[in-house]
Amino acid sequence: MAKYSPDVLVKWFRDKISQVVGFKKDVRKDLLSKTTAQRSSTILGKMYFYSYDPKWKDSLPIYDRYPLVFPIEPYSDGFLGLNLHYLNLGERQIFLARLEQHMTDRRYDENTRLRLSYRLMEQTKTLSSLGRPCVHRYLFNHVRSRFIEIPSSEWDKAAELPTELFVTKRK
């Protein structure tokens, strides 16, 4: 996986955000103001960035307000996903490299996605140990922005950006 300069990553991220919400000074604030999730736009195995407000946030020790997720299992009210933000940068790169074995193709085009379920991940030793912290359940009615689909050709760039915003429970 290529390593990109911060300038390249920031420009790429601003371009992606502006395509969906129109770039403003405070992108996170703009995302939070969007209250309608495009549920129909999520596809299993694609990568998405969005704003999230967990249902059980008061009892969670830590959560990510801006997940970067591969949905891997559908539910009627949401999905199970792999949030790469729960890994450090080096682990994200390793995990993405391992996930390549489970892609539908190597063209990195609009049809490329992961072919992965929780069960398959748990049965695959190389994915299970690293991927376990990434597994989280997301509810559609707690999504607070539009889903921004990250094209497969740009998964590595998105994984390198520090877009996570972790909230920790105060004692």
C-alpha cells in the first residue's frame, strides 16, 4: 500500500467531501447538520465515511463519531461493519492488504467490493486477530450524515487520513 503525503491526503479528502456536501470550513459540522441517511446507498463490501451518534453512547467506553466502514452484514435496522479507525495506521495498512484476498476483483473500479462476512472473517486467522476490534454494529437511525462512498481505488488514501473522532466516557 502506498504512503501519501499529508498534503495529498487533505486535498483528496476535501475533493471527496465537496462532491457530496459542498466543502465548508468545518466539514464535520456540516456533516452533522445532515440528518437524512441514504440507507439505500450502502452496499455490502464497499467503504463508507459518515457521521454517527451511537444509541448506547452513554454506556460505551469509547466510540467513533466519524466511522470509516466496510459494511459486511445487513440487518433490517442497520448493518455490521468493519470500522478501520479502531486500528492504528500501520495496522490499517496490513488489514487492507489482507482484505485484498476477499475482493470481488482486482480492477479497483465501481464494481469492486469485499466479499466478506463476519463468519468468514472469524474463520480466517489472518483477518480475525487484526479485524476483531473493527467489528461494530451500526443503526441507520443513528447515522447523522449522508454516506460518502469511497471508491475502491482510493481505499488506501481514506485509510491513511486521520478523520476519526473518538469520544471516551468520562469517569
